Amino acid sequence: MQGDSEDMLSRLRAVLPSRWFPDNAPILGALLQGLAWSWSWCFGLVTYVRAQTRIATATDVWLDVIAEDFFGGYLGRRSGEDDGGLRRRIKLELFRDHATRAALASALIDMTGRAPVIFEPARTADTGGYGGVATAGTGLGYGVAGGWGSLDLPFQCFVTAYRPNGSGIAAVAGWGNPVGGYGVGALQYATLAMVQGQVTDTEIVSAVAAVMPAASIAWIQISS
């Protein structure tokens, strides 16, 4: 294989005059083997370093360094997240739209897999109107459609974001599961932090703040 010790050894032997350095010289062979191993190690190091200079090929802690370099503390590796997952999120954030309603919805869908509810009190398409005569033709019904609008809240919106549907906690039974009971079986008090790879509420808030336009306010409610 290119770059391994055997490859380096053959390259070294290829440049030695055969009449002075025969193949059956054990001392020479040992010396060349040592040199070949050193060059093979250097080749592997250079190959690894070159891979870390690109997002598509970076691995290990160097992918974390790239995330820190581009996004500061906003985008970090989640608990149990592999390189592929972190790389995907880095690429998404690099080319993400900002400062639009669609960008806000897209950021939360990418993070949680669930569409948020966005309400702008100064937008008639959200508030609706009695008799459905609003600009967007949206009707109004208490607790059913539309909402209270107000022009006293310019450049503001109310966002209901949803936590992702988690996969649970290994070896722990869910609520109402017959395999566990108080002090018996696979049942215990748990927190969201125990779910590997779980998106935190802080991440959700940060995602909203990152795409909001300057001089605007988003009031956030996070629900399960």
C-alpha cells in the first residue's frame, strides 16, 4: 500500500546501486527497514494533517476546532455525537439563510425535526380577521385560528419550539411500562441530560437567536 513501510523500503532500494548494495545484505536490510518505518510514519502524519484542513475530511478533535473557529461556542459536539453528525451540522450552519421567517423555521426543523409555530402580532396572515377578510384570507376563532394582533409589538414574534422526539434512555423503562415500578425493575428518575445526543433547550434558544435579524425580538416557548 502506498506510504506503508514496505512501499518506502522498495523506494529506498530502488535508488541504491545494486552492484554495491545487494538485496541479501541483512545489515543493510535492517538499516533500510528503520528508515522506511520513519518515512512511513511521516507520510501517515502528513496525510492525516492534510485531511484536517478540510471540513469534508477532518476528524476527531480537529472537527471540533473547525466548529469553534467558525461559530465560537454556538456549535459544539453533542454528547455521543460522531464526526459525521457534527460535520453535517457545520455544513448546514455555513450555508444557512438568516433574517427571514423561513430561515427561523428551517433552523428549528434541522435541529429538532419538528416544525415550530411562529406568530407575528403585526402580521395579518398570522392574526387573521373576523369574517376571514384579512389580507391573507385567514379567519379568526378563539383557540382555533388566528390570534390577537398588535402594532405595538413591531419587529417581534412569538415562537413555540418543540423538543425532538427522543429515543429514550438505555436500560430504563418508560412511564406506564409494566417492567418497572417504584424501587423495582428498570425504573429511575431521569433528566433530559441522560438522553445521548439530546438537543438541549439552550441549543434551541441559541438557534433562534442566531438567525433572527438585528433589532428584533423573539419570545420563545419550548414544549415537548
